[in-house]
Amino acid sequence: MNAADAILQLIFLIGLRSRLCVVQLLTKPVFKIFASKIFQNRLSCKQYKIIEKGASVVKKALGILGGMGPLATANFMTQVVESTEAQKDQDHLRIYVDCNSQIPARLPPLMGTAGDDPSPAMCESIKKLESIGAEIIAMPCVTAHAFYNKIIGAASVPFLYMPEIVAKACLNNFPKKTAGVLSTVGTAKFRILLDPMGELNVPCIEPSAAEQDEINRLIDEVKVGGDMTKTAADFSKVLDAMIERGVDYFVLGCTELPIIGNYCNEKYVLVDTTLELARAAVAACGGTVKNG
């Protein structure tokens, strides 16, 4: 940071606390001598903006590393918009989306079967999003976070870590309650959600082997555009069986599962991992998160 940047940041912070416009502050004798030099080649600086009353930080642009799968990506963007408290279009975030459905499937390499490593394609998406202006990145696919350590090096901007966000939401919203953690077999095998939840001492129950097979099938139904009413009915049978084993609420630990959840009876208490990531993204980018 050079001297002009440091002075501008000081003026900005004083203005924020005093509710004065940056321009008004620059007319004060103590700041006036710096005005010309500070604003030379600085008026387009994306970190600051001048408004008629007060000063506010410009909201950061969100980049969505998507395509895993496409419908889950579309649902996430909808959740971001619906989670934002807004009175006008300009209150929403700027969003860049790379819905790259050509990213190789995540499960085959995780399960040790034939399949290409998806991390190079994911890294390419990160770089594309950054190149067009993304300042915060979110990836609405829980299983893809198994590759987090392989792709985080490609990011030069903050990357929201979905498993930790979900675990903290469970801890805060359902203290001492037992979660039924539903996910892909890869997410379960690599404990992508279970480990962060365990670190926070959140009690968890996993599906049986037969229930996991059924969950895998239902996730595939969403990906191919199956009948969601029937899919939800089959999903409810899994939920009911796990409730009998002591589950208080369910973590929908695959971003296809909230789509099924939309068709389920409201008696089920569901943690929508897509929604939790969306709310975290709005907050991280400087938007106002809608209550409820």
C-alpha cells in the first residue's frame, strides 16, 4: 500500500464513523492538501465509492464454480438472490457463474474406479472466474470439496469452505440435537461433512448401507430430471427409518438433495446445505442476509 492509498483508507474509515461523505472530508483543512494527489488516478478504485451521504464498501463480486450438477448450480444462484435483503436491484450481489458441466465426475476417482481427476478443470474454472472479476468463490457441490486441498492453490481470492459452514449452522441452530447426515457415498467415505461436524461435537447418525444405496439412486434421479414427486416419496421412507433410529433433523449433504426436499412433507426438519452456503456467500460479499 502506498502513501496515497493509506491516506485514502484513513479518510474512508473516518468518514464511515462520522457519517460524512469522503468529498466533504476532503474539504476540511487537514485533508485538503492531500486531495489532488490522492484522487489522481483513484476515482475508479473498486475498493471505495463516493455517495451523496456517507460512504460504504462496494460489495464484492461472487464467483460460482458450478456445473456439479447444473440444476444444483441454478438452485444455488436462486438461493443467493432469495437470501439477500434487497429493496432494489442494486442491493443484490454481482454474480459470475461458470456452470461447467464438463468437469469430470467426482465419484469415480474418489471411489477408486476409472475416471479423470476433476481438479484441473475445477482449477481452470477458478482462474476463469477470477479473470472476469470474481472476488469471492463458492462451489455448490459438497462432494467436490474432497478435492479442496488440490484446488485451493489456484485461488487468489477467498474460497468459501462449505463443509465448515454447514457444520457451524448445525451447531448454532440445533444444539445437542442429532443430525442425520445424507450425502453421496464419496462424501460419506471421505467424511467431508462428518469430520467438521465431529470437530464441533455435533451428534450424527449415518444411513445404513441400503439407505445409502437408495440416496445415491435418488441423487441420480435429480441429475436426469426424474419425477420429483415420486423421488420425494421414496426419500421420505429413508427419512422415516432414520427418525426411528434417533435422528432429530437431516443435513442434506449433497446439493441435489435440497431439490428433493422441496417436495417433501414439512414435518421433516431439513438443513439445506445450498441455502447455508448461499447465506454465507451473501454475508462474505458484503450483502445483507435476509432474516428467516
